[in-house]
Amino acid sequence: MNVKTKTVYVCANCGSASPKWSGKCNNCGEWNTLSEEIVSKSKKSGRRQPAADAGPVRLADFDSNSVQQISTNIGELDRVLGGGIVPGSVVLVAGDPGIGKSTLMLQMAVMVSSGIPGDIIYSAGEESGQQIKMRAERIGLNCSDILILPENNIDIVLQHLYTKSNGLLIVDSIQTAYTDNLESFAGSVSQVRETAGMLLKMAKTTGNSVFIVGHITKEGSIAGPKMLEHTVDTVLYMEGEKLNSYRILRCIKNRYGSTNEIGVFEMREKGLVEVKNPSMFFLTGREEMVPGSIVIVSMEGTRPILIEIQALVSRSSYGTPQRNSTGVDNRRLSMMIAVLEKRAGVLLGMSDVFVNLTGGLKISETSIDLGIVVAMASSFRDKPVDDGVVIIGEVGLGGEVRPVSLLNRRLKEAFDLGFKHAVIPKIKKESVKPPKGMRLTEVASVSEALTILL
Ligand code: TYD
Ligand code: MG
């Protein structure tokens, strides 16, 4: 076998390789992400050879009905997967270490078992079979049908898989997986990329579905799942604060369904439990008539979710006031502070501003702008907003309140949870259909909203 060896410098952030070391990655611009890797490749591996009979096929000749999703029997997981597991698809489940990825995979393996025609194999690189069994027993799962393969060598894992079809393989985790084709150590950028590529090829040729678990680190120092995002069909991120019990499963890419969908779970003593009504969940514990507290409605995928925004504006005791937010983009917050100052005369220049989305959800939707602005003004003036009100609207730099998408769905969710009054942008009368009994107040600008609400 012809073996070639060469040294390359691979970026842990984007996975691009360059022949020379430099402090900054030429491709993605990140600093200190390049690390040395010795790549040896036998001629056998490497680029896929085209199949002899591969030729162009008329689009009309493909069967569009052939994608049959298999329900995992976990509703919140099906939601983010776009209905269920697609046979032959590859899903990446990424998240901080200890967030609950292995727990979710084990629960899925058990819940889906009757729906998968082939074998369910759990390739465990981080835990022993005994440990997995102990965990399963602790959370009350009957795993008798699941096959455990305590193996990090993907070549061996694939030997088992190529003889099977229509099954399910869980690889936990990609950071511990390696192939003998490469000399670099497990977890290195080239190993992660190569093993994922091999898994993908296996999935597409055999029809076995694959779930790949990948750890992410804040520093991005370990070859991360980020660079696998292009390779796989679906990317799910598991988010949440360690000290908080809820877990959000967020879909950021899906070749088989809509993205931006989220699933909400709670980590309990007996594993992950679905949260079927997230709005109720995120609003529990809300105190009444507190200055700075506002309820907004955000569309997360196809589902409206009600969340409380809390703002705390207090006199700054340092020269430079602090501006801090959790769950909201800091730049968006700075913009809202500027709008509030310039367009509504609420002067926050000498104040510290803290904004927090309760429950720890991260929201990038602009429909929450007006809620943020009102929450800050409410805290600044120490005046609460009536707690039966929801606030919906995007805010522009001119202080104008702009329309948002899917207003009727948002209003219905708010009404169902007992909010009888909504403050919304000015819109065409015929396009809004509020639930019977809901009062609407249309506002054109931030200052108008503040006059009405505070
Ligand atoms: P785990 O699934 O091992 O995380 P990951 O695979 O993402 O690294 O989850 C580990 C954490 O979850 C651990 O801190 C304990 C907690 N946990 C529970 O609270 N309840 C449970 O039933 C289980 C299995 C784990
Ligand atoms: Mg794990």
C-alpha cells in the first residue's frame, strides 16, 4: 500500500488546512486555532470513486414519497427532527459536556426501538456498557434490545454496520472516534472530519441512520462539531445552563424539515422529560406587577412561546456604566438603549442596564425589541406595566414600531395563557384576527408605547 505523510496546520474552528503555520486562520480569521497534524493517507482511502453506473437521472424519475420519517415517540425530539428519523440520514447532536446528550440518545434509542426495522447500535466511546446500563436503570428504561458496541475505532464499527440495513447507529462521541486511515489522534480536526465522512458514506449506502454526538467547548480548542455542520443532514444543538434544569434542543440545519424549531426538555432525576407547554413553563414563578418585567411572544420555528423579559436599570457607581444581557444579543441591547435615549428621552447614560430572559432561552427574533425597550423604561421609572399585557413589535432606529410576522399565532398563544391585552404595531385592519375577548392597542412609536403603558 502506498502511504504518503505530510504535515498540515488545521483550524479547529473551520477545519480548513494550510501547509504553513500562522497565528490567524486565513479562512475564518480566528486567532490561535491552527494546530499541527500529521496526515498519512493510503491511496486506498481518500476521495470517493464514482460508481461505474453513476449518470444523470431525470428529476421526475425520483420518488419524492420515499422519505418516511420514523417517529422517535418523543414529541419534542420529533419536532426538531422535522417529524422523526429519516432512514439513511446523519444527525449531529452537539452541546457542552454534561448537558445531557448521552441521556437524550439513550432515551431516544429505547423509545424509537419498535419503529426501527433494523438493529439499534450504541457505539460508546466514553462509557462502558455497564455504565450505560446503570444509567438506563436509573432512569427506568428497558434497554434490552439495544446493542452496545464499546468501540472507538470507526473502521470496526463500520464493519458491523455495512452488513446491516435500516438500523440506527449512535456514535457517542465523535471526539473519541478514530480511523486507522489517519495517524493523528482521536479528536483532532482531521480525525473528526474523516470519521464523520465515513459514517455519512455508510449511512447513504446502507440506509442505516446515524446520530453523532459532539462536544463543543466555549474556546473551540477541541476540534468542534462546527465544521461537521456542512457534512451532516441535520444539526441539533442542546443548550441550557448547568444549574438550570431545562434543556433546549435547537435545530440549526435540517435537510428534511424546517429549521429554527426548538424542543424543550427538563432534566430531572429520572432523565429528560418533555415540556409540552413551554410558554407555561417559562412563565412559572413570575411575580406580579414588578417594574422591569414584560411578557413577549417569540416565534421559535413554528411555535409561539411566551417569555418574561426582566430589565434592571440602576444608577451606575462606576465611570463606565455596565450593559449586560442574558438571552438577548448585546449589540441589539445597545441599539435599543440608544433608541430609548434619542427617540423617547429616557436617559440611561449614567445607568447600569441588565436585561435577562427568564428560563435562559436565547432569542434573536426582533419582535421582542419593543418588549426590551418597555422593560428598560419601566425599570428606569420604577413603574410596573399591567401584568395582563403582552408586548409585540420590532423597533427601528427612528423609534418606529414595525410589524412582525405571524401576529395572529402569537396573539392566540398569549390569549390561551390568559393575556387579555396586547400591544402591537400598527397594521392593516383586515390582516389581524385577535381571539374573541382580546384587547389590542396599536402603537406607531416607542414613545407612544411608553405613554400608554407607563
Ligand atoms: P449526560 O447525558 O451524560 O451529558 P453529555 O452526554 O452531554 O456529556 O448528562 C450528564 C448530566 O445529566 C449529569 O450532570 C447528571 C445529569 N443527569 C440528571 O440530572 N438526571 C438523569 O437522569 C441523568 C441520566 C443525568
Ligand atoms: Mg455523554
